[in-house]
Amino acid sequence: MVGKIIRQERIKQKVKSKDLAAAAGVDTGHLSHIEKGIRNPSKTILAKICEELNLSYQFMLNISQNAVDEDSEAYDVTSNVPYDKVLYAENFKLMDCPKGVSGASFITKMKDESMAPDIKKGAVLYVHYTSVINPGDICLVMYNGEALVRKVNMDEKHFTLSAVSKEVKDIVVSVDDQNFNIVGTIILS
């Protein structure tokens, strides 16, 4: 099913198969097998294809990892899946998935000036829902019931949540603090 969507979107966007194959790092024969459903793309190749076609990697990964039952296939249910959109969490609308953020799970807005001037209040934030982060990643976190955008650093016992604004103090959180969760990383385009 994922191959069918890739082919439809490639044709709709007038992208040549040789160009998409090159962007994905595969030969045209391999891409042809993916589009025909003979092969499934690896996660790496799927991510590259999604990036090139501005498709939501999360939606496409879900489709590629879940079997489509006969009824769904017969009624072409996947044609109603917004694989080129990302959920805007503020109003539950779907927005276009722009180039550079195909890994976004959802979109939200920056609520304050804590990360200014890097991220200004009201800026649209593309969030990749994950708990796998690297030191220094800018993340959406939940702390004491509040959603915060902060640079996250860690050691064996603590997370340090840092703002860019000098007026906002760092928050040091114990790794076993039940009032702290990492929602995901912010994708900076």
C-alpha cells in the first residue's frame, strides 16, 4: 500500500522515478519494486522518500508497518489518509507537511518568549514524537503539568532544561521525577 501512495504522489508532483530513486539512494529498479509493492522500503529509504515528496514520515511509516485489511484495500481507505499533512495540535486541523519536517508527528505553537530570539512566541513548532534525544536537543517536555520548550541536557541522575532567555532559570529534574516527560524533539527547518 505504501508503494502505491509513493507512486501516486511522485506522479502527482511530476517527480521522475530516476530523480526520486537518486534522492532515496536506491536504483530505479528498487524504487519500481517499492512502488509496485514487491518490496517494502527500509525506514531510512522511506524517510528519504518522504523528505523528497514532502510526505509525513509518521503516516507513511504507520501505513508501511500495518497490514491493510481487504475491506480497507477494496474501498481504497488510504486515499483518505492525509499522508502529506501534519496534525496541528492547537486546533486539530491538518496542515501541509513542508520540506525539511517530514519527521514531524504534530505541530504546535511556541507559547512564550523563553527560547527567543531563537524561537519567538507564536512560532510554529514541528514536533517529532520521541523519547530518544541527544544532549542539547531542543524538546517539547511536560514538567509539572506544563508544556515547555527547552534545550535538554542530561547526566546519569538529572535532566537540565535550559531556556535561551537569560530571564528564565534552568530547571534541574531528577531522572526519576514522575512530573517530567519528554514529548519529543523540535524539528528546526
